[in-house]
Amino acid sequence: MREMKDSGIEWIGEIPEDWSTSRLGYVCDEFIVPMRDKPQVFDGNIPWCRIEDIEGKYLNGTKSEQYVSQKTIDEMNLKVYPIGTVINSCSATIGVSAITTCPLCTNQTFIGLVAGEKISNVYLYYMMNALSEYMKFTGHGSTITYISQDKYKKFGIPLPSIYAQKCIAEYLDSKCTRIDEIIDEQQAIIDKLKEYKLSIITEAVTSGIEPDVEMKDSGSVWFGNIPINWEMKRLKYVFHIQKDIAGEEGHTVLSITQRGIIPKDFSNNEGQFANSYANYQLVHKGDFAMNHMDLLTGYIDISKQFGVTSPDYRVFTLSDSEHCFAPFYLRVFQIGYKRRIFYKFGKGAANQGRWRLPITAFYDYAIQVP
């Protein structure tokens, strides 16, 4: 049995007897902290990467949508990560890591760790992954958690020989590759089940659940045939839009996400923040709220609680809630998003994420009414 010893480092516990320990500040040659300013012009060929561009162990910038020029880098004194740098997210979302395979830039969400001669960058990458959970409890900040460069330098780590690091990295590469393959296989199954679920919902809300009912043409290319006792109505005859501005602070701020309407999470810096929420509009329990500003990533839901949401969103209710079943119409609206039906009626700048559903198109949109 291999002999172990106490590492003296809280998050590690025991390590093999022949290993040593160190601090990141002693094994990394450089800590690269990006500038806080973001370029206003993207006209170059050096990738500007965001946390959502990281997929897997290596970061090559191919997911990037923006690129900076050397001129912009020089003028703004931006930091460029050299090839082989281990980048680690140090703000809001803590502990996401990757190894750069080309020169690239990021914002202050990341810090770059350049491995020295005592540690390999692949071992350092896996070490930062192992360290990520501990890091989440050591950050500071009232609303956005942040880990400073000084704190990074003080993180204690186990340090085996370079040969042992290489063996560990090769072992983890093999194991993690197989696990990723299994995840991909399971994701393919999940995607098929989601599509099957969507097809069942679409069939039920457009054609009903009675297999032998007589059908008629709906007059809509989107809905095809509908039961003969159903009718098509424009939304303006079924719903009415309401916009009541709160006029005061203190209400729960609600976000419309693809997981539904949820209270906004102020613990990270994701999404947009307002200077004041007094000009937000009220959302009552049972109201429909729709992000019609982005028909690709937006969504719709029925609110389960009272709160406020962006004045740019659309809040509306059934005109006859006594004889209309709200969850049925919610399914119809959600199909409109998932099948990209609303997208056909949108206007704006799709390439900039602003493809909205105008109020006239909303009111004139026809749906089936059982």
C-alpha cells in the first residue's frame, strides 16, 4: 500500500509520501490579468473569447464571433494569451478552464496562468479543474464573486515530479475522453427524446387528441388541418396586452428564460442590469410574459409569482379566462418559439440578436381555438 502524508493544504488532504506541495505563485511564470475595457471595434484576426466559447480542454478561438486587430491591442494595451496558457474564469462563473492553442484575448472574466518549469500546463489544467469547487468558496464580492491575482498565487497545490504529472495527465486524457464520448452519446438520445416530446405537444395542440375526429383546413400553413369544431382566431380577439409600470423599487425582478420565468440572479454578472427597476412593468401571477425582442433565444411563460420584468417585454392576459385554458395557449406559444414560427414574422437586425415580433404581427397572428 502506498504511503501517504498530510499535505497541510485544506482542500487536498493526504498526498503520496514522495510528492511535495507548492503554491501557484511559485510554479507559474506569469499571471496574465486582462484589461477591463472591451474594444469598440472588432476588425482583426485575433480571437476575442468569452466563457461560452469554451468547449472542452482546448481553446482555439474557432467559436469566437469577434476578432481584434494588433493595432487595437497596441492602442488599448490589451493582454494577449500566448499558446499553452491555462486560462481560468475568476469572476462570476468560477473555475472554468482551458488551454489556449492560439494567441487570443479575453475580458477580465479570466486570468491566464503560464506554467513554469516545475509544472506542465496539462497537469496545471487538470489541477485548476480539481481546485474549482474550493475556489468558489474563497472569492469575494457582494454581488459578483471575484478571485484576485494575489489569491491565485497563494493557492496551495500538490506537486509530484514532472514524470508523474505527465502520467497523471495521460491517464486523465484517456478517462475524460471516454466520459465525454458517453456524454455525447447520451446527449444524442436526449435530443431525440426532446424532439419526440415536441412533436407530441405540437400534434396535441394543433390537431387534438381524438384520433377519429373529422378535420378541416385551418387556412394556416403552420397548423395545417384542425378538428372541424375548432376555429382560428387572431390573437387580438383572445388576448389583451397590459403594461403597468411599477413606479417603485422593491419588487422581485423576473427574467424570461428558456427555463421559464424565474427571479433574476444578481449573484453573477450575466445578463443586463438596470440602474433602477422602478420603470419595470408589473407581472401578476397568471400573466403571460414574452421576450419578443429576440425570437431565437427568447421564450414565453405564465408567471407563477408577482414581480416586475423589463418594460421592453410583452405582458398580456386572456380576455376570457373563464372559458379559455391558459396552459393550452402557453403550449401553442412555446411551439411558436421552438418551431421558429414567430421568427418568420420578425423584424430587426437578426445578426445582432435583435429580431423582434412587432405588436401588429403579434395581434394579427392566428391561433387555433378549441
